[in-house]
Amino acid sequence: MSNECLISQHAPNILVVDDVPANLKILGDILEDEGYIVRPVLTGKLALQVSEKEIPDLILLDIMMPDMDGYEVCHRLKKNQILCDVPVIFISALIGTNDIVKALNAGGADYLTKPFKAEEVKARVATHLKLYQQRKELLAQSNELIELNATKDKFFSIIAHDLRGPFTSLLGFTRMMEEDIFSMTHSEIHKIAVVLNKSTTNLFNLLENLLEWARMQRGITIFVPESFLLLEKINECILPTIDSAHRKNIELLLNIPDTMQVCADERMFEALVRNLTSNAVKFTPKGGKIIVSAKPSDNNFIEISIRDSGIGMNKEMIDNLFKLDELSGRKGTEGEPSTGLGLIICKDFIEKHGGRIWVDSEEGKGSTFYFTLKQ
């Protein structure tokens, strides 16, 4: 088998269109000998139909056919958004310059004359398959660059917008203390200290998410899964959240078996629980309830859920929840800042573990986030 047929690590499929069965047989034998998958058809109309059902990697197209000539078939192929990039090599007994120019103007990539020379057919087919694969790879790289640039722009937007708020608050209150601290009462100083602590905590959590997300984008996140007791680890993870929950008089309950274990990267797991529980507290009003539960799921997985009695979400918000380009600065019930970046990190971490994450929510009735991890 020729090395060229290993393009894209699969056997390329070639559509051969000719109204003469003998020509189909000759070309089929030449191409199959190279390891290609050959699909012979006798008419232009049939060629268009089978192309749409399974996109070929290359088309060998006869010009002189009774129902629809090759020029018309090629015109229609090039107008089809799905098929327009597939290379077409015209095959014909016509050898005049005008015929060749007409074929190329119709959208053909090359021209083969009858009778066929096996080595010429093999060489031209291999060349155009290689060029086609290279074009597809360049397009994929281009799309990836576009996506990376959009991601970078969003990253800088988050930095510019969401870091400015906490820093503005910090600067304002520290300036106030610098100028007026000796005339302030203990009660006033305490109130400012509370605000400063809240601002620095929010700022620290945002920075942690930004740095973790940046590490993931660069592919330098270390992944070391190991088994641990779920209840014990979640108790550790929610310690920072408990204080926020108490301030809003939110009841935080755990419904997890003592002996249940999961296999996960501990640092990633801590970030998961921290983000999801802190979000639950942000979007739950005073006097609400949050329940963290876990139960066995299918295929040796554990399903963990975080249910709140908060403000909930509409369908549009749910649909955009895990999309970086749709992040919004939705505030919590007491103005707590939230970029939505934490949920993007959660999704990436869960997928790294081979699990999945999803949400059920209804406006005014709370939300439940679910994610799965291996036992």
C-alpha cells in the first residue's frame, strides 16, 4: 500500500464518476491497488446524491455524460457548502486546451486524459489528496487560532473588568483609613475591616480561578488522581464557605455516606467544591438552605450534587452556563461578584477526570449542580 494513502490515518474514499462501466473498472483497480476506498457511479445526478450522504476525499469526474455533463456536476459541487472544498479531477478523452481550461474554470483541480496511465493516475490522486488534507489542517489551525484569540480577549476582559472592582474598593477604604483612622470609632474601623476582608477574599478567589484557568490553557496543569474519603474531603473544602453561609443565615447540610470514596486529583476536587458551594451561597438569599449529597451512579461513578434554595436560572442562562464566550457578571443576592469563570474551570476539571457536569434550575426555585467522579 502506498504511504500516501495513510493521509489522515484513514483510507481516503474516492468517488469515480463515468458513464462507461469499463472505465470505472480500470480506475477502480488502479486506486484500490493503492489502498483507497473507491465508490463508482454511472451518472452525474447519482454522484451528487452519494456525495452528500458520505463526503468523498476526492472526485474523479468524467466530462461527457448523457444526463448531466461533468462541468455541470462540478458547478453544483462547488455551490454546495459541504462539498465545495472536495478536489475534483476531470477525466476525459478531450485533450484540447480549451477543454482543459473550461474544466479548470468550472472548479476542477486537475485534468486526466484517456486512456489512463496507471502511474499518472496514482501520482495525481496522491498529490491532490495530500493538498486537500493540508488545507483541512490549515483550516482547523486557523479556527483554533480564532478560538484562542477569542479566549485570550475574554481573559483580558475579565482581568480588566473584574479585578478593577475589588481593587477600587480596597484603595478607597485604605485611603479612608489612612486619612481618618485617628478620628474613627472602633465600630467604624470594624465595619471597614469587614468590607476589606470581604473584598480581599473575593479578589483572592478570582485570582485563584484566573491563574488556574491560565495554567489549563497552557497545558501545564498537573493531574494526580488518588482515592480519598469524600465526606472528609468535602468538610475540608467547605470551611471557607461556612463563614459566608453563616453570615447569610444559610443552612449548609451534608448528605454523604461516611465510607464513600472517590478517585480524583485533590487540588482539582477542592477547586470544584469551592467554586460550586461558594456559588450556591452567593445566589441563595438569607435564611436559605444548601444540601451537598452523593450517591453511587452508573459505571463505577459517584454522583455528587449541590442543591440550593436560591434565585435559580432561566433556560437561556443554563444553556450559556459553561461557555467562556458567554460569561456574564451576574451578582449574588447581596451583590457578591461572580464572573462565571469558576464554572468553566469546574467543567474542564470534571472532563479531565472523565466525568460530566450538568445543572437543573428554575427561576425562583433554586439550582442543583451535579457532577460525577470515579469511585
